[in-house]
Amino acid sequence: MSKKHLDYDDRLEQQYKRLGTRNPRCRCCGEANPFCLQLHHIAGRKHDGHVEIVCANCHLKLSDKQRDHVPPGSAKPVGPLARIGHYLHGLADFLAMVVVTLREFAACLIEAARCAVTP
């Protein structure tokens, strides 16, 4: 085997280890390329350690939404209630993205069924 192939295999193994699975998928859109996948802190890194696998695009969208969870200029809430609040905000953002994907998948399946059915 060539050195390049071994390097790729090593990088792939590193990605699997970082993501914690050998079958990673973006939880929002379904992207499966491990080199495109990242770990997103649902509540934000400062508030909770729970992460989900998302692609780079979905990660950027979710992280941007987290910036609006506390209005600019307001005091930063702290403590367990704030942690729960941040988690629920992040989870709502995450689920909203999943709903969009579910609607897209549903439309594709309905269209496929329409094409597969013969009158």
C-alpha cells in the first residue's frame, strides 16, 4: 500500500475516534463524510458538555443561533436554571433544523412514491 493511503486511513481513524463512532452522520441533515462532521455543544460549550454530531454547515448555523440566546447588553445568567435554559434553547434550535430536513425527506419520498405508482 502507498504511504498516502496509510495517511488517509490514519486520518479517518482519528475522525472516527473524535466523533465516537464508526458510522457518523449529521443529526440535522444526514451528511456522512467524517471529514465534514464536527461536535456541537447543544447548550454552548460554557454551559454543558452534551454534544451531537453535525456537519460543518449545520454547526455554523446552530452556533450562530446560540449567539442570540441572551440579548446583547443583558447580564449573563449563571447557575443551574441558566444551564437548563441554554440547553433548551439549543435543543429547540437543533430540533427546528431537524424538522426542516424531515419535511425535505418526506417530500422526496412522496415524490418517489408518485413516480413509482402506475395508474
